[in-house]
Amino acid sequence: MKRDITTALVNEHRLILRMISLLERNAPRTEDGSYTNWQFYLDGVDFIRNFADRFHHAKEEDVLFEALVNNGMPRENSPVAAMLMEHDQGRVFVKAMETAALEARDGQTGREQIIAANALAYAALLREHISKEDEILYPLAERVIPETIREGIIAGYAAAEARTEADFTSHYEAVVAGYEQE
Ligand SMILES: [Fe+2]
Ligand SMILES: [Fe+2]
């Protein structure tokens, strides 16, 4: 039996989807003026940058997608190339959401629409992105990546985890759970 190389990533998607659900819940309320907790959006940016991007996307970009390219998937005009473009597109929405949330926190008015629009655009992009990975790209990886290189992939994930603090994931789970209670 081949060693599993995608379940850990699917589990990370579950936490990312919980943050996406919070964005989808709060952004419409920000748009209509009833939710003005700007810190939620700044904590959302921190979650996305550190947990979704530096941690999860780094495992994909530096480890799993590299392995796919080394095992026959083209680097350009391919599912991997499309996933990388979506990671970049997500970063643009997050940057815009952060800028507007910082301005709102500092007292500028009229930032609600920009915050909500970028939060919802990010949520829609990532929801679709995660479903493509969960349903198409990861199952493909499990089919095509040979057992001989799986140990290296698992070591690559471990190296990404070793670069984080010991309580990294539990910290972000607590952040999400806290806002779910709000
Ligand atoms: Fe991804
Ligand atoms: Fe992913």
C-alpha cells in the first residue's frame, strides 16, 4: 500500500474552510453596517497569510506540486499552473482586505464595501480552489506519484511543520473557534 500524501492537506483545508465560512457570514453584515469588528478581518488576514499561505500553500507549492511536475505534469498551462495562479489571486484579495480593514480600524469611513467585496471574492475563489484540489488534483496525485518518492514528500511536509511554532495549528484552530462563538 502506498503511503498517503494528501490527507494532511485535506485536513488543513477543513480549517481554512471554517475561516472562509466566517468571512461569508460576517462580510454581508459589514456591508450592511451591522458588523464593525475590524480586528476579525485583520485576524483573518493573519490566518490566511500564515496558516493558509506560508504553511499550507508552501506544502503544495514546494512539495506536492513539485512532485507532480517531476512526475509528468507540465509546469505551464497545467492544473498545477492554474492552482499557483489562484494562490496569487487570493493574495491580491487578502492584501486589499487588509488595507481597507487597517484604514477602517484607524477611523476612516466608507471602507465597508471594499472589505466585504474582497472578503467574499477571496472566499469564493478559495472554496472553488479547495474543491478542485480535494476532488481532482489530490486524487490524481495519489494515483500518479510513485511510492519511491513519497517518503521525500512526507519529509518535505515535516520540514514545513518544523519551521512553525509547536502550537501553530492549535493557535489558529483557537482563533477560528473564537470567532465561531462570536
Ligand atoms: Fe492550493
Ligand atoms: Fe490547498
